[in-house]
Amino acid sequence: MSAFRALRPVARYIRASRMVAICVLFLLLVALVALAGPLLSPNDYISTDFDNRFGAPTMRGMQFFGTDEFGRDLFSRTLLGIQVTLFVAVIASIVSLGIGVIYGATAGFIGGKVDAVMMRAVDALYALPFVFLVILLMVAFERNFLLIFVAIGAINWLDMARIVRGQTISLKHREFVDAARLIGVSTPGIIWRHITPNLFGVVVVYMTLTIPQAILVESFLSFLGLGVQEPQTSLGALVNNGITHMGRAPWLLIIPASVLAFILFCFNFLGDGLRDVVDPKNKT
Amino acid sequence: MSMLEIDGLTIRYADSPAPAVSDLNVVIERGEAIGIVGESGSGKTQTAMAIMGLLPANADVSGSIRFDGTELRGATPTVLNRYRASRIAMVFQDPRTALNPYVRIGKQLRRVLLEHKMCGGAEADVRTLDMLQKVGLPDPERQFRAFPHELSGGMRQRAMIGAALIGEPDLLVADEPTTALDVTVQAQILRLISDLHAETNSALLLITHDLGVVAGNCERVVVMDKGCMVEEGSTREVFSAPVSPRTEALLSSAPRIDSEVMSSPIDTDADPVLEIEDIAVSFKEHRSSWGERLHAVKPMSLSLGECETVAVVGESGSGKTSLARAVLGLLPADAGRVSFLGRALPSHVGARRNRVRQNLQMVFQDPLASLNPAMSVREIVAEPLRIHESGMKKEERNKSVDTMLTRVGLEAELAGRYPHELSGGQAQRVAIARSLILQPKVLICDEAVAALDGTVQHEILKLLLTEQANSGLSLIFITHDLAVVRQISHRVLVMYMGRLCEIAENEALFRRPRHPYTKALLSSVPVIDPEASAVDVPLAGEAASALSPPTGCPFHPRCPHAIAVCNEETPELTQCNSTLVACHRAADLDLSY
């Protein structure tokens, strides 16, 4: 598929920059630990132990991060939190990528009135106060894991659509698009074979910057108590819980918060690094 | 002691094995005019940048550059700034990007004087106005307050030259100062540079790929190739008896207006392949809210015979490209009809049938922009086959791609590469391969060789003519380069501000132009012969804005032969021997050579 082949340069960028490579490595490591950890740890995230509430971090019984107010193992809960957080972020980004790229490329390529109407719709959605919207959704429907994806995807695709539209407009005036028309490529063929493969560099970069945004939004919702519900958890929910017991058991706050910050840092760094490599202006 | 001594200059970049400039030795005396010529990548611009201390930080420079005995290589910015502008000044290639768009012209010139504390504010204003006058800007008081975007390309280059000369430098470095300009404006700017050089007694270092530019303006010339100096000597000697084979190759491949005609004769009685009738193109002008339209092409007709090459020439903005795009259906035409083999075509390319589309192809000006960066050479060349020969098996397709690549002079190994891995010439060959693989009847080349070096240009032209001889291809060749026109065309169509000035046979046009504009174009072309006398009077001024065209004949404000009627009536195309010409004075003017 020509669209996927365009990812090859991205792989090249990752090899080209050491910083980008280190970030990718760290993120893969975090994801691996989050997935494999629960299989190795003797504790699960759900069993309570009221004899061992607010247990300090210890090597005994592999309770590296201590226990929370119900005596649940924080290490297992943090691993679960990472899983949920990354899952929400990646799914939300893919949702926003899908909608944003199709919407933006269509608006940009067709142009004229269609473009105007489509982009004014985006402006209108931007104007909605997002938090109220989410609270409304949560109240109207059952609190639900799926709703979080919908809510986060629903704001992120707006940015993506704008960026893709701008790129498409500049691409469609390039001569290779005219050349394709002359040899008789149809409009969908031009969008699929000639426009989208050239969007991928920008889109991939932008996605690495969208993921931390989605993580933050999810944490924020969980922090407000609107996100993932017990006994499931996410890094945001863990931080929220940690704040309540900050005085008595500071590790409940410090550990999940550090993990969250580390993941966010990696993604931001990766995004910035990729942007520098992808942008031809930086290649002097 | 010479003024500037470049001694063993070597410039290397970490990411390329070959040095950009290697062991260059050049001496420039006071008041001398010296030219550096070479193809792109020969290290000319690198040398200029090294003199000005403008090389990027990752350049590894060795050797020495001494100006009046002071070493400039590796000098601190403070030292360099004492020399820049006041002793050595530079004119860049593209006047659109070399001026600061947010600062008024006058201020940019004035700043040079104030920065170097050459005079006070009041005197600086006077000297700036003087300089603007000297470089031939009309109404200097107004240009003093103008922003760069308010000036045309030629005027901006004049302002750039003014900014370079206002500090009265001992050396003016001009890096391709006219490459971005039209041929008539180029003649004006070259005249200005050489006049000012004679007048101010500053030395001139002229860097260019165009041998004609050097021939008319420099006493001495340095020829560079791949970073090395291959020849140096007086312009006269180098041009008449080159020692190095590289110089010889440069000289022989450079298109000359007096060169041999390469095209083969054709049968003029056959039915036309492509007929264009009264086609007109206009754009909505965005800046004017009243829906004013910019008329890029005024109604014009043309027919193209089998195997025929029609060249379309004119300055930028004359509507050449709009005409081509309208014919191909890439741009909506306001009126008129295009017929192919006697059948009228829908105006939009999407509505044309595949049989027709495969017969009308185009090669674009910028080879890299016309190739999709995400597709390999093989995919690019195979794409037309995938659409038009959908029954073809993959192996057959690959085989015909390989044959096509060999035909355009590319090795089959290149098929796996991506456009950014190709040189300009290779990329243009790929674009030609893509347009020829369907064996079209008509190929429109829009400045197809303008972006290429002389020797590569020559090869591409030969390739197109071979294809024409083999498969009966008809060519519409859009160009601003009259030397190319002379070499390959059968007929020539001259455009000015969207109108036809003249349609003539190749021979007739060059022997006896009928339109004063054609004559002006012909005499503006720099001749590669140091002995040739300079252009008598280059055409003054520049084309008016297409939004407010002059009344009557659009060319009359610049025409040396204009009479009263030219201001009042637009001339119709009339027959004049074998030539069609739109000029009121076509009958009584004799413009022949």
C-alpha cells in the first residue's frame, strides 16, 4: 500500500536522531513493563488487605510501590494505570487521526463552498465548552469507558483536520497532482495515491504530539472523578487518589505522578524531535 | 599587493565526500571585472559565500582569503562587519528574498551608511535618494518610502544593487544577479551593473552559469567544475580558444541564438493534430473585491501539425503557462475551443476520454515538483500504464518501464529510487518518460529545460527531438530562452501580456522580426562572444500590470516605434508575407538584421 510505504521515511527519521530513538525505546519499555508486569507480579490490582493499609514501598512480596488506603498493591495498580492511560491515548489519537485526515483531506482537496461549510462546522465545534460537554455526556449516559474515547477523540480531530486541510491545499497545487490528472488518475485515486502518502510525515508527527494531550485530558477527567471508575484505574485517577492521602502516604502521589510525567515527557520529546527531522527547513 | 587574494581555498561538508570547492586560487585586482562560470554544484556560490563569510557553520573551510592583506577566513563577525558593505558588497540571486519585506526600501539603503557611520542621518537620506536615482528607479522619492513588495522583480534587483553600492565598496560580488529575471530586464540590469562598474571604479566579481552574461561584461573569466578551477584567462582567449575540455563542453552545449537549427523539416499541408480556436483565460483577482478579472490570455488561435514544434515565447506573466494549462484542461478557459484530430474536446481534463488524455501530455518546469516524492521512479513511470492498460500484467509493465527508462537515457537501476535521490536532469528524464510511455501525439513542455544546466539542457532537447523523429510527436515548447527556440522550433509564437504579437516561421522570425517586441527580445539575449558589440538600447521599462493594461496596443508604452494610433487602437493580427503580426506599423517598419 502506497500510504504505508510512506511510513518508511519516518522509520529513517527515528534512526537518524538519537534523542528520538531513545524516546521510542523508553516508551516501548514502559509499554512492555505495563503489559508483562502483571504476569510476573504475585499481587493483583484488585485484592484488598486491610492489615497492610498505606504500606511503604518494600521489596518484600514485590510491593515495590507500597499499598494504598485499601491495602491494594500500588505497583500492580500503576501498571494497570499505564495500560489504561496509554490505551485511551492511543485509541483516542487513532480516532482523531481517522476522522481528522479524512475530513481535512476532503475539505482541502474539494475546496470552494464544500471546504467553507466543512471548516465552519469545525469552528462551531471549537466553540463548544469541552468540559461541560463531557460532564453533560457523563450525566446523560452511564459513565462508560467508551465515552472517554468519544470525548477525547471529539476534540482532538478538530486540530488534526485543520492541519491536514492546510497541507492538502498546498499539496494539491503541486505539479505532480496536475501530472496525475493528465495521465487520467481519478479524484479518489489522486487523494489516495498522491495526497495521503505525502501527508503522513506531518500526521505522524502531529499524532505524537496529540497523544500526550489525550493523556492529559484523560487524567484531568479522572481527576475530576469523571474518568475511569473503580476498581479500574488510570494514572490520572491514581494521582487524584494520591492527593487525598498526600500527608500520610506521599508515595501514593509521587510515584504515579512521576510515571505520568515521564511518559508525557517522552511523547513530547519524541514529537518535537520528529518535527525537527521531518521539517526540511531544519536540514541545513 | 592585489586587492583580493584567494589562496588554496577548500570548502568541505561533513556529509559529502567530495569537497564543494577544492584548492581554488583567484586574484582580483582593483577595478577589475572578473567572471566565475560553471554549472550548478561547481562551487561558484560557495566561493562567493566564503568571501562574504556567510558559509553555514558546518562548512569546513581551509586556505586563505585575504582582502587588502587582511585574512577574512575565520575572522570574527566584528572584523568581517568592518569589510562587509563598506569594502565588499554582494548582490544576491533572488531579489524577492534578499530584501527585508517589512522595511521600506530607503531605510534599507540608508541603514548601510548609518551602520558604518559613514555620514549622519540627513546626509544619508540625500545619498540614498542619489543612489536610487543612479540605479534607475523611476520616481526615487516614492520608491524611498516603498516596501519591497510594491516593486517589480527588476526594480527590486535595482534596489538591491543600490543597497550594495551605497557603501561605495571596492568589490561587488554579484551571484547570478539576473537569473531570476526576464531577458529584457536582464539586459537592463547587466547594462546597469557594467555602467556602475565603469563609473565607480569598484571591482566586480560576477558569478553566473550563463556564458553570454560573462562574455559581455567581464575582462577575465574563471571556469569552475566540480569545485575545481579548470581554466582561467582573459575572456577573449578562453572563449575563442578554450584549453580545458570542460570549458569546451560548456561552450559547445550552451544554446546560442546563432546556432544550428536542430529540428527536421516537416510537411506543412497535413491536417493539424491539435487546433486551438479563440481560447481565452482569465482569473478572478483576489485582492480586488469588485470581481475584476485578470485576463491572462486574450482570445487566440493556433494549430499544430504532426511532427511540428511550435515554440511559445514571452516574458513571465505573458500568459504562456495559462495557455498551456487551458489547452490541457487543467485550467478552465473562458471561451474558445480545443480540438484534437478534428474533434472538439471538453474543457476540463476530468471530462476528457482516456483515448484523448493519453495523447495530450505535459512536461513541467520544475522536475522535482512534478514527481510525487512518495513514489519510486518505477511507480511514477508505470502509473499511466496502470490506468490506460489495465489488462497489462505486472511483468510486462515492468518491462516496458525499463525500456522507456533506457530510451530516455536512464539506467534501469534508477527505477527503485525516489525523486529526492535524483539529480535535476535525471528527474526531468523521469518526467519525460512518464509523459511519453503512453505514446502521446502532443507533448507540451512548459519551460522544461529552464531549471537545468547547459549540458543537461542540450541532452534533454536532443532526446525530445529524437522522440519526435521516431514517433511523430508534435511539440508545444514554452520557453523564455530564444536560443532554445532557434534550435528546435518550426514555428514561433510571441506573446506579450496575454496577446499574440507575432507568429512566424523559425527562420523568418530570427532573420526578420516584424514586431518591435520580438526584435527587443532578440536583441536582449546575451551573445556568447566577447567580440560582439553590446546591445544598442535594451528595452526600457517593464510590462504593465495585467489588471490595468494600457489602452491600445499593450506594448506601446515600451515601444521605441510607437505612434499616436498605438495608444488608441489595439492592433489586429494581420498577414505580412508568411508572418502573422499584431502591429500598426508592421508594414512600414524594417526590423531585419
